[in-house]
Amino acid sequence: MSVKSRGMGGGEYTKNGMSRNMALMLCFCSFFAGMVFTNRMWTVPEGKDEDAQISLKSENYPINIVQHNTNDSMGSLDNTISKLEMKLSAARAEHESIMRGYPKSANLKKAETNVKRKYFVVIGINTAFSSRKRRDSVRATWMPQGEKRKKLEEEKGIVMRFVIGHSLTSGGILDKAIEAEETRHGDFLRLDHVEGYLELSAKTKTYFSTAVALWDAEFYVKVDDDIHVNLAMLGTTLARHRMKPRVYIGCMKSGPVLARKGVRYHEPEYWKFGEVGNKYFRHATGQLYALSKDLATYISTNQPILHKYANEDVSLGSWLIGIDVEHVDDRRLCCGTPPDCEWKAQAGNVCVASFDWKCSGICKSAERIMDVHQRCGEDKNALWSASF
């Protein structure tokens, strides 16, 4: 006969002697103990939580700094890009010269040792192999020679060079004549360009590209070798615009597009300018014009894709018409020869440049430029006393 024992609490005992209530209580105690233990293992101490928050903030900190400094960095970024473009232009000019077998010019060698030198203006005087008399007449009038030209570069930051390429047969008699003249005067900028009247647009591109690579200047000027120039007035005029970005200075004109073959200044691509009889867009006359540094750099950087029209001044105007440029029309850059420039000088309005419109330069300039210089030139001390 089996007997069921009862405890004092009236609960039933199992065969091993533990009551059912006691077993349930032990289960609950074990459960709560596990919860407490697990909670302690997974709870981050207060001090460590603060460290974690600081760590998280520190990870976001560089992002906040970058966002805060973005606007401040734009100016320096633009300057850096501009410097890199100039270095790229210099490297490209040197590379092309070496690849095509032309020796590195003395100007380029000098520029390599004087990279950080800043200049006010580079004046390129466009010339040709047949223009020796014109060059000598310019040297005898408005272009300083020898030590004075070097002093002009050092004290005023004005660089002046006759600009010429090479003949179709490089190293021929024409090139040797220029080399001899360069040895005597040291005032040439030789371009990697084949000379020819129909290649003036290409020569202009190469000039700006080479000048930008050699000299870090505020302005770059192109002038023909049959023009009279007053350098102090030119410098004063440019200085008025030195704080402006993308400035294109000259005597602005808008001549007719000549469609008929055989006439001077014929435009083979006349159909691009609309109906026959239309005029060109406004652009500076080719005798003398100036570009600010960023525009010259723009031409240098984009040289391979800039389209060339038959006329050099039209080509230059077309390169700038599609970008944000300030066109400055200054009629002092295109005065007539005496009596026009003489009357203006007597009235205190000294001209920057003088020439004859009918000849697109001073007619018979080699013989007449001295007379123009004496009657229309500025005071001989004006250049050295001027402050740009």
C-alpha cells in the first residue's frame, strides 16, 4: 500500500523530496538572476558612454570642418588652378619645342630660374623676316635698348620683345639673320611657328601661349612693328584696369564681312556671319590690344581647339565672345599720325598709340616713325617717373 506524505504547507512532495512550490520558486529566482546578470553585461557604464559619444562626435568633426571651410577655400583653389595652368602651358611649350627639334630659347631658360618673378605687362611686337628696317626704327624711337630695357623689366615689370617664328626651312638663311640680330640686341621672342601672312591667327595663339609660359604678368599686349607707342601712357591705361577680371582692351570696331574673293581682308567663312553684307561682332583692331592674365591663360590652355578665321583680330574676338569678358573701347590706342596725335598731345591728351588707318599702321613707318615720335611722343622721363 502506498502512502502520500504531506508537508507542513500542505504541498505535495516529489519522489526526490522537493515540493512543487519550491521548484517553481527556484525557477523564477534563476530567471531573474539571469536577467540581472545579462543586463549588467550589456549596459555601458556611464563614463564609457560619454567616451563613446565623444568618439562619435570626433568622427563627424572633420566633416564639419570641411563644410565650414569650403567657401574660404574657393579663392585659394582658383589661384592654385591658375598657377597649375601656367605651369602646364610652360611644360607644353617646352615639350613641343624639344619634340620638334628646336633648341630651348634663352627666354625659357631664364624663366626656369626666375619662376616666381611677377611682371606688370609683356609687350609682344609682331614682326616678320623682311621687317629689319621697321625693327631698327622702333629701337631708335619708343623701345628702350640695352641696359635701359633690362632696367625697365626690373624696376617697372615691363617686358618687351619682337615676336617671330621660323622659316619653312628651319635653320635657313632667314633664321640665321634673326639669330645674328638676336645676338646683337637680345630682344626677340622666338616662337614654334612657321611665318606667313595667312598664319597670323595661329601666330597670335602661339604668342600668348608662349608668353604666358615664360612670364607671369598682369597683362599681355600685342602690337605691330609699324605702330608708335607711348609706354608710360600704355602702362597708365592698363593700371586702371588691373583689379578687373577678364579685361580685353583696344579700339573696338565692327567692320563688314567681305565675301568677294580677291579683295583685301576677304573672309572665306563669310557664310558663318549671316547674310551677305553683315558686319563682324565687336572686336579690337589688330594694331594694338591688351588682355588680362586670365584671358591670355584661357587662350593658352584652349589653343588646340580655338578656331582661326582669315583675319587675326577677328579670330581673337571670336575666342573671347563666348565667355564673360569686359570689352574696353579706348580710342587713345588708335590715334592718327600728325597732326591728330600732335594736337592731342598739345592739349594734354597724350595718345597711347598712333598709326594711319589707311595703311593699318604708319605709312612707310621705317622713314616716318621718328617724325611721329618727335611730334607725338611723351616726355623722355615720363616712363621712369610713372608709377604703375
